[in-house]
Amino acid sequence: MNHNTPLSPRPLRHLSDVQQRVLTTAQLRAHGVTTADINAQCRPGGAWQQLLPGVYLLRPGPPTSEERLHAVLMYAARSPITEPAVPAQPGAGEPHAPQRYPDAMITGLAALALHRFSSAPPLLSLDRIDVLVPRLRRLRSTGCVRIVRTPGLPEPEQITGIPVAPVPRALADAVADLADAGVVRRLLTEAVRGGHCEPAAVVKELTQARLLSRPHVVDAVDSLLAEGRAIAEDRLYRMVHEHGLPDPVWNVDLRLPGGPHLGGLDAYWPDHAVALELDTSAPRQDDDAMWSEYARKREHLERLGITVIHLTPKKLRDSMEQQATVVRTALMASADREPAAYVVVLPR
């Protein structure tokens, strides 16, 4: 037998090229290859090589990035599944059978590279590939695999057939292993500036991973939140102008005449008594107290007859036209309301 010899009468054409080259012990045995055959092929100078325990590359030479990723998933998955062949569309060639990796997905820097982060190192330069698995799986890190455990797996994103952790989770797993403040800052900034996710989602994952006790992570998060607010404010300006809304007064504080401070607002339409506030906060340990303060502020303004619109950066990004309609409706409805209490508007 050599590496060009068919493994068994069962064809492998329904598998991708990589899936034909990277197989587990169980898959090889299912194709009629004995343990003795495997050992013979993996001798020094042989045609095959063992990449990880129970995972083999059926060719000599260094593995490609794609081969390493599939090998890591084959090692970590509960049981790699090859789906029954799905008939191809007429003229599309052979039937195909996508391979799934239950209870395993790529995370950390490798996942960020797959998400096309320019600040993440190339896949081939990574000595280790992080793979996320359920907490109770009995696996150990070995070779190029670093096992990362979690109580509950997020829904993976499929990138070129590879299950990959969502960006916020991948960032948290990458940051957990990074001590370089500059690298952490660049990764978090690219996540927001590149439109991969909102700051709140990143901070939520960092909080759950208990990483906000590290000074260099806290510094990066502060920059991240500032970056996220700047982007959200720019979207808000664009929404007002592109959707033909009246110009508000921007970034103001409201006070009762000779009375207490009512709070800061991102936009306010004095003639309509409509206030708009961007929620660019992120979940922290004092989340309940923060939301209580938001609620008190909103209730106070609404008792004075001021309509308060609460917008998140995600809503502005994903449904700007719909949010513009919400604002326009509130402005039009002001004519049917009782006049609001007089308030003093000051620059913030």
C-alpha cells in the first residue's frame, strides 16, 4: 500500500480534498485500513504522518493551514460526522457530503485570522490553535491544539467549512492568552472599526471571562468604548441628515430653571420636546445600578412631557431607516401632546 492506493472499495469522492487527506483512525478503519497498515505508512520517511493522536495526514510534507484546522477539529470533536451524500444539482458533478464537527469550534487568534482580522497573525505562524469545547469534555491540550472549555458553546459561524467562534468570544479567548497591551488594543479596535461587532458584546465576553481585572485589558476596553461611541455618533449624524430629519441641538445637558440637572443627551429637539440618547455603555459588574439610573432619568424626563428615544449602536448599524422612522414619528406626535415643562438647554 502507498499513499496513492485506494483505501477501500468505498469511494472518497464525496469528501473534499482536505477531508480525503486528513482522516481519523476510525475513518481509516471504516475504509478497511488496519492498525498495522497505519503504522507502516507512518514510519519515518513514510507516505503518511500522524498530526495529532488518532488523526493522520495521508501525504508527506508540512500540513497546510486548512489541513491543520481540520486535524484540530477532528481531534477535538465529539465524533466527526460525514453526512450522507447529498445529490448535486444537475451538471454540478459528484454528490457531496459536508463534514460537521459536533461540540468543537476554532476560537482565539486562529478564529480571528479566519474572520480576516489584519491584526491577527497568519494561521501558518501560529504554534497553537485554540479549539472551544464543552466544559465536561475529557480532552487535553496536545501538539498544536489548545483546549478551551466553556459551560455553553456559542453558535458557530461557518467559514470555508470550518466552524468558528463568533468574534466577541474569539476575542476573549485570544486576549486571555495575551500580555502585550498593544496587540490587545489593536485586536479590540479592529473588531469595532471593522464592523465585526459592537463594543458591548466584546465587553460582555471579557467580563464573563474575568479579564477586566487586568490593567492592559481595561485600558484597551476604554479605548474600545471611545471608538464605539465615535462610530455610533457618526451614524447618528448620518441618520439625521440622510433621512431628512430636522436638525436637533447636539450633545446637551438639560436642567430645570434654578433646579436640578436632568441629564445629558446626544440629541434634543426643543420645539418638539423629543430627546435621543445613545446607549454605548457596556455590561459591567454594576450593570443593575447603571440601568436603574437610566430608568430614573427617563422617567423624570417623561414626567416633564419630554419623549425619550433610546438607541443602541447595533440598531443604528442594522436598521438606520427604521430608527429614523421612530424619531420622525415622535417628532410628528409632539403636536398632539400637552406642552412640555420648560427646561434649560446647555452645551455638554
